[in-house]
Amino acid sequence: MARRPFPDPVEFTRLKLVERVRAAFNDASKGEAPIPPSDEAYFAANTPIRMVHADLVGMMIGGMSALLLQMLHPHALQGVLDFSNFRADMHGRLRRTARFIAVTTYGHRDDAEAAIERVNRIHSKVRGTLPDGSAYEATNPRTLAWVHVTEALMFLEAWLVHVRPEMPLSEQDEYFRQFALIARKLGADPVPESKAEAQEVFRTLRSDLRATPQAREVAELVLEHRPQGATGTIQPFMANAAVSLLPPFARTMLDLDAPGLSALPSKLVTGALGGTMRWAFQQKPRG
């Protein structure tokens, strides 16, 4: 009787890591599976948006930074407070956001359209009153613009800091042009199509922001949340890296300390983790 060959330990480790990550981002109890890349996606393979959004660690860091900035917008914050169970299910909220980004970036365009329509239906029901008595609604184009521009800037900045600092400006601009397609379908306005335009929109919308105890509370929850499958020793480094990406005014509004001397070890740890994930998923940033 022939013996079964022993599995390659390196390949076995790689596959187990991939399995663990996929389990964290896909709810098997709901029949969720990884989004298969499609040749009929909105965006072609090896284009900037697909490269940036493929990097797990960069997206987690940039996503935390974007969420911290979004909570400074009173309309976005109140929508979360009134209509989200983020306190009890932070991981579920982050997983749903990750799946939306995955399907709109890599999935078949029919699936992407369905996901966008679903989000628009949800947003149409998110409305209420701010503490000052004024009305808010999630379909407000200006609020959606802030949500979009913070995501686009922070996802890209995390990629530049932790993965590919030499990315040409032309490719960075292409990233914004690509991401603009999704933002417009969600009703955002204004929508930037270059890095310079994104920075200008960010500056313009900054006047809408407010520092509140509720924003600081959500920031604390985001930074202390341990992603499913992650070790407790990694989370502080990820949170530190996310805070490092924030502009100084946002750290002040959220009562967060500048990383200071802890920035370097955080970058080393997140860099090693990112490299491990790219090895596991056999990714190579375009150079």
C-alpha cells in the first residue's frame, strides 16, 4: 500500500492562514463565501483600485482611520448611533463593509449593482434628528461625499505608507477616478477624480465636522476592537498605525495622542503582518 506524501509544511501553513482569514471575513452561517474575482467586474485586473483594495492589512488600517474621521461628521455619527448595533457587533459591521468593498471592486458587475442598490435602500430609511433638533438623512449627498473621500484618502494613504510608497501620482489619480464610480452610484456629491481634488473636497467638508463625546466614544471602541482571528498583541499596533494616518486636527478633535516614538515599532509590526498576508494570498504589489 503506497504511503501518502507528507504535506509541504510551508504550503500547509500558508493555506491554513488563508482559511483562517477567509473565515473571519465570511459568515459561514449565512452561506457567505469569498467574492470570486470576475472578468466582468467594474474594474480591470491589476488596476490601482484592485491593487489597493486587495491588501488586507492596509485596508484594515485605512478603514479604521476613515471610520474615525467619519464619526466627526454629526450626520454620519448620528446615523450609526440610531440605526447600528455596532457596540454589540462591531465585527459584523466591519465584515459587511469589507464584503461591500470586495464585491464592488472584484465581483461581477451585476452583483456589484445589487449590492449598491441594497445599500441605497438601507440609506433611504436612515433619517432622524440631531441633538440640536436639526434633521439628518443618510442620503444627503454631502454626507455621503465625506464618507467616500475619507475612505478613498485613507485606503490610499495606508497603501502608500505600508505597501508601495513609490506609487506614481498618475496611478493615485486613477485610483480616485475608479473609486468615483461607486461613490456616484451611492449618491455622493461632490466626488473627486484625482488626489488633488480629493484633498480639496476634504478641506471643504472639514467645516461640517464637530468634536463630541459620542465621536470620542466610538473612536475608543474602534481602536480597542480586536478583529476576529487577530491576536491581542497585534491590535494596539494596528490602532496606532491608524491614528498615525489621521491629520493632527482630527486627533485633537478625538482627543487622541500623536503616536510619537511608538510609530516606528507599529510600522515594523504592521509591515511584517502585511508581508505575511501578501505571501499567504500570493499577492505582489505592482512595481
